[in-house]
Amino acid sequence: MPGAALYARYSSDNQREASIEDQLRLCREHAAREGWQVAGTYQDAAISGASTILRPGIQKLVRDAQCGQFQVVLAEALDRISRDQADVATLFKHLKFAGVTIVTLAEGEITELHVGLKGTMNALFLKDLAMKTHRGLRGRVEKGKSGGGLCYGYRAIHKHDANGELIRGDREIVPEEAEIVRRVFRKFAAGMSPRGIARELNEQGIAGPDGNLWNDTTIRGHAKRGTGLINNELYIGRLVWNRQRYVKDPATGKRVSRLNPPEKWIVTEVPALRVVDDALWQAVKAKQNEIAEKHAKVIAAVREHHRRNPLGSMQRPKSLLSGLVHCGVCGGPCSLRGQARFACSAHITNRSCGNGHTIARQALEERVLTGLRDRIMAPDAAEAALRAYAEETNQLNRERRARLERARAELAKVDRAIKEILDIIEGGGYTRLLMDRLRDLEVKQDALRDEMAGASNPLPEIHPNVGQIYRRKVERLAAALQHPEDQLEAAEAIRALIERVTLIPGAKRGEMEITLHGELGAILAWLGAEGVEKPGNKNIPRTKRSGVSGSMVAGAGFQPVTFRL
């Protein structure tokens, strides 16, 4: 009796959760009629069928199919699996290679012919649907109605026509929010920065769009794309639609915006929705141009500097700890601000975090390097960490041996069963059911052999002087940071040892507590790394094999090593 996997999906064009159960019920009935045993159900709720990349249900189905958990995939129709022609073809190839057949209630058993024809039809359906939707929205916009979504300062008007149908796309000004819009325009025109405006509004408890906190990007936006409050032409009674389009990245399945040429923009005058006069609008545009000119001069100067100093421009990241520093209050990232000091980004952006303490980059780097050298692998810490590593290693090795023993025992049973069937067939007892059972056993035999062949070797032993070796290597890395020719490579090696650095404000002004989180597995793997020493490069300890004998997966099965600095 073949095993069947049932798959169901409903998308944003059919927002009804009961649809999943309806599809699965019909598939179960069909499986019962065919005598198939349901091996599992897979579903994706409220997810478009235009791509399988972002659908966890279909991804898990493919993984389980490759593990031989079922022989048939049953769905209501092929467009429930995917409407994307390339995805259908790729999925069909993967399942066919795994020995799995796709069957749908609408089309029956799926073949290459279905993949070609139905895939093309589904792709054309999506294109046609997009064109009709775009045409309908354009008609609404040309009448002065909303093309989708609401911006700050307006609310939707809910009215019905003579037939009781809802009239969509009408909106009206919200007086209180319109006054905030004018206030933002006046502040910006007067020279106040978007960050300063956002901070002031948040401090006064004025809610931003959708009730969220104000951010500088909410106000500033992107001038060319028309995003951001100060770039929204609706505030001067001009509705601009089709400024940009969205295309789906085939690698990620996510939508990416693309700017349309101005001749494709649809512009409609809606004077009833104006909230900002022309004089104030032009004052804001003049201030934006002034800022853009200053920014262009800075960029030109930076590019000229990089042209004259090509070696310096290649150094990445910008600082030793870029991307690794986090706030201990809100958990968000900390970034470098003016005067080369790390500060909580949430506090700087909108004051949503109360951590206003900062720390100089040089001071933070010195404390982190000291912690790496003296604390992460100090004798007592090293002893505890390595003892935990040894216990984990032993446990993993025991589990590995147990899995191998189970696989050997199961393989022996399968081998005996195959031999018995072959004996029956040679004796003249051939039947179709017997051959189906033989094929199933052969698939299981191959899977067990692959499992045993792919089992990794036992984890290696640890050098008893790993703590001292680690200290010497970190000292040499710290010294290498002072040599321009070794700086970039040394910084990358140090960053690999750090999971994150947490900044916690102290009780006194200017006091900052630092917690350094190191990954024990990464540290041990680094100590056991092999390589070829570069001629003339004596500062970076990346070449000598010491510390751990053998190789291991960095961080596998270990908790971070944490120290307060």
C-alpha cells in the first residue's frame, strides 16, 4: 500500500481557512478510494502560489519526499501546488528523482505534458490577473480615488451606492493629523533635522503613522521614490500613482521595488485633499536640495580620498566590532555615531530606548581584546568550558554509535527480507505485489547504507594546554591589528571569535558595563585551524596546527561563553 502526502494551500485571493480543511477532506476521500495510506499532511495558509521559495509547507514536503517517507503527493489541483511555471517544473523534477508521483483531483497523474501546459496556463493567468488589477486601479486613480493604502493625515470614507455596494477609494482629511503634517514641513524648512523632528514628536506623545513611533526615515523617506512624509505630493493636492513597480526576485521569492520612468506615472489633481500650501512645499524642496548638494560634496570627497588611498578603502568592516554590538536595555543594535562612539540606535533614532550612554570605539575595542585574552579562556573558564565540551563530545559519540547500531540491525533485517523474496521469485512465486515490496525494500536498503556511509567520525580530543595556546594567539592577533598589512586579516579572525558584545548602562554618568559573548565551538575550531603561512606575514597565528587535533563544526552543540568586562 503506497504512502501518500496530502498538500493544500489557500492564498491571499481566497482568505478562508476552511479552504485548507476542504481540500484535505477531498484528498483523504480520494486516497481512501485508491487504497493509499496517508503518510502526512502539508499546508501553506494565506501564501501566494506565485512562488514555492517562501512556502515552508512545500519545502518540508520536498525534504520528506527525498527521505522516502511517501510515494505519492496528492493535491486538489496543480495550481494549489504552484502557479509559477519554473517552480512547477523544478518541483516535478525533484519529486520524480525521489520516486514520488504527483496526483491531483483535477488533472489526475501529473506528467511532463501537464507541467508544460498547465504551468504555462497558470503563468498566463497570473499575468492576466495582474494586468486587470492594474487597469482597475488606474481607473480609480484617474477619478481621484485611492489606488490602495492610506497615508498619514487621511482616513477612508465608507459610503454605499444605490445598490448597497461599498464605494471604495474615497478619503478625507483628518484635521489633527493634517496640522502635524504642516508642523513637520515647517520644522524641516526651518532647518530642523528629520531625526530631531521625530524625537520631538515622540517626546510629546504624538503617535506616528499606524500608531507607531516616529522615525527619521518616516519623515525623510526617499525623494525620487516619493516616500516619506515630506515627499508625499498628496499633501499639495496631487495624486501620483504608478511611480514604482514590484518584481519578484527569483532567488529569494521576495518582491523588490523598481522605479518607473516619469512618463508612466499617473498624476491626478485632487485639490480637496491639499493640506500644505505651495510656499511651504517649495521651502521644503529648497532645503532638500541644499542638503543633497552638501551630501554630494561629501561623497565626492570620500571617493577622491579612496581613489588616492585604494588600500584603505578596501578595509571592511568599518570598525573591529561593526554589527556585533547590541544594547543591553532594548536588545537592538548599537552603531557608531559622531566622535566615533557606539550608541543605541533605537535611542538615537526615536528615543524608544532609554539607554543614552555611549562609549568610545577605541575604549570598547581595548576592553573586548582584553576580555578575549584574559577572560574567555582563563584557566578556570577554560577548565569549565572544556569539561562541558568533553561531556557533550561523549554524549554525541554515544548517540552516533547508537544510531549506527540501529541502522546496522535494520539493514540486516532488510537484507534478509530481500533474500527471502528473491528465493520465492526464483522458485516461481512471482507476483506484482511481491515486486512492489522488493522495490520498497531496495529503497530502504539504499537509504540505510547512505545513512551509515554519511555518519561522521567521532569528535576529536582537545589539547591540554588549549588555554595558554589561545592566549598567545589572541595576543598576536591584537599586535597584528597595529600592522597595516595584517590589519584586515587579523580583524576578521578576531570577529569570528565573538558572537556579540552587549552594552549595559552603569549607575554613574558615562559608566558602561560590557558583556562579551564568545562561541566556544568557534574558538576551538579556530585553535585547530590549518593553513599555509604567507611569506613575510609573521603576526597572524593562523598557520600552526595546535589546540585541537582534527576538525569540528564551529559552535555545534555548545552554549556561548559569556563574561562581564
